[in-house]
Amino acid sequence: MTSEQATAKAPAPTTSKRGRRLPPEVSILLVLIGIALIYEILGWIFVGQSFLMNQQRLTIIILQVSVIGIIAVGVTQVIITGGIDLSSGSVVGMTAMIAASFAQASTWARPVYPGLTDLPFIVPLIVGLGIGLLAGVVNGALIAQTKIPPFIATLGMMVSARGVAKWYTKGSPVSGLTDQFNFIGTGIWPVVVFLVVAFIFHIALRYTRYGKFTYAIGANVQAARVSGINVERHLIKVYAIAGVLAGLAGIVTAARAQTAQSGMGVTYELDAIAAAVIGGTSLTGGVGRITGTVIGAIILGVMISGFTFLRVDAYYQEIIKGVIIVAAVVVDVYRQKKRKV
């Protein structure tokens, strides 16, 4: 056989479907663009003004997304392991109250700790992150060591943390915060914090052993254990990180409002879960990316802002948000079935 004949009979090189497949974030980004364009059209029809060409509105969307986004980064990692975290919103409220009590100015008439006023910003920051870390470690230990389902363990923490937030000052808000503390909540700083957190954990999940262990546990916990991964220790680590990020979100929330109230963070856990699922994180575990979660959080922020822009009643907004969460889960289930075929 001549070389020409061999070349003629050789099959032409083909590009696999996997090679042609676009990153999942692209489809999520297209959804975001589509939603924004729909609001733009509806805005001109029903309101008579542009939705997208309003700098103040876009700034508000970005700022609102930042706090939910910080929480969602931690929640995404929990969901990738096959777990769930219902406590993050309550941890935000608890952390905001306790951290703010160490950030009061001496000029305030009724500080929580009269002898601990005008403290450097690093003190309430460490206190807040420490409280979040403690909550996360408790969640992780309950799940990893006692084998309590994540739903039950974090539900208990959700109720307990909210109770601590209310008990801490007997329901009174914590005000009179120092300018140094409030600074992190001004301007674009909440967005900067969100983007830095997202970047760090994007790198951690994609390029480090921490990320490989996280995905392995979510994909098949028994296989992960057989391969030598200390599943229990890693789960505690993941939930601890989620707690720290919820604590950071609580600090940013208090700084933005320049006060702390026990009701802060209510339903934030649901928004964070919704952002993660909309962003492509699978509730069955083993699948998810921080970049998708960032886009999912922006989608959620755009939709909520769009409802307000179109003057949709707040009650209807909650109903629609619930439908969106359920729809995102249904899409995830369909996506998992399609992947297995």
C-alpha cells in the first residue's frame, strides 16, 4: 500500500463534542444578557425609561449583589460537597451585631462595652470573622462527626444564630459605629471585597488540592474516602470557610448600614443558594464554579431590581423569586439526567 493510499484511507481527524462545548458560564451569561434586554424593552413600554442606561440603578444592583455574592461563594463550596447551608443569613445577623459592638465610637451615648470604644478596625474584623468561623466549625463538626444531615444541622444553627443576634442586645440595634469601621461599606468597597473573595476561591477550587478534594467528595464520597481523602476533616474545613464568609458579609452589611440590627440577613441564605444554583452549581454535588455563582448573583440582583423598576408589588416579587428558585432546581435535575444519559 502506498503512502498516498494509506493517507486516503485514514479517517479524517474529528473534533470531539467535548472540545467544541462552550464553558457553562457562557450560557449563564447569555441568560443574564437576555433578562437585562427584556427589562430594557419592558421599561420603555410600561415605564417610559431605560433600565440599563441608569448609572445609579446599576450601581445599586452591584452593591446589593456584593453581600449576597460573598455568602454565595461559601455556599457554593458547601453545595459542591453535596451539602447545604441554611444558617448563613442568621450568621450574618449574629456577626453584624457582635462585630458592631466592638466598633462603637466613644461619642455614642450608650455603647455596648463602654470600656471598649474607638477600637482599631482590625478588632471588630477579627471578632466578626471569628464568630463566623465558630458557627461554620460547629456546622461542619455536627455534619462530619455525628452524621447529622446538613439540612438539619444548619437549620439548627440558623435558629440558634438568630436567637443569639436578638439576645445579644435584647433586640436593640447597635449604632454609633466608627468611621474607620464604616469605611468598608462605603463606595465600591463591598464590590471590591466580593470580587477579591470570588477570585481567591475560584483559584482555590480550580487549581489547588482543596478544590480537588471538594469536588471529589461531592461526586462520590465513598470513592473520595477510599482514595485517601480525610472526608470529615475536609467537610469541617469547607463549612468553616462558609461561616467565615458569612461573617465577612455580616461585617460589610453593618458597615454599609452604619448600624447593626438582629434582623439583618433574613433570607440571605436562600438568595445565596439561588445564586449558586442559577450559576450552575448542582444540588446533588460535585459540580459548580465560582464564576458561575458570580453571574448567578448578578442575575438575581438584576431580576430583583427589574421588579422594582417595573413597580411590581413586593409580595409578588417574593412569589416570583420562589418560582425562580424552584425552576433553577428543576433545570439542574434535568441537566443531571441528561449528563447521565
